[in-house]
Amino acid sequence: MISGSATGVVKVWDIRDNSLKPVISSDQAPSDQTDSGVTVKPRRVRCLTTTQETVYWGDDGVNIKAMDLNSGIVIINEHDAACMSV
């Protein structure tokens, strides 16, 4: 199960083990484990989606964030052109 919060933290939970501890948490990823060495600022998570290998989320910032489910590495997808959703 994946959760996002108003505090800007995305967590991955394994609900099969009945534990209240997340398996992966975006706030536990060291800044040197981001793809660009940029620290992820905690901002309110507005939306999230997943694939088999990655969690993607949008927050109050300008970039899309992604976390690799195997390694826990957080990727910041910076864009240099305007984008919008319809």
C-alpha cells in the first residue's frame, strides 16, 4: 500500500505482515541518493500513482518526484518547459 501526506512524506507499506512500520519512506532517502543530489523538500503531496517499480507523486513544488521501489532512491524529474494537465 502507498500513502502520501500533508507533511510531504510518501510511504510504502507491506500490509501482509501486520506491521505499523513502513517498508520504504521518502523522508529516509539520504540526499546523496537522489539522482541529482538535490534534497527533496517536504511539501504537501497532492497526487500519487505507481507502476510495478516506481512511485510517482506531485506536490506543491514544480517538479514530479519518483521513488524507486527496489532501492528507495528518490528521483526529481525536473522540467524546463511549461506543462499542464487537462
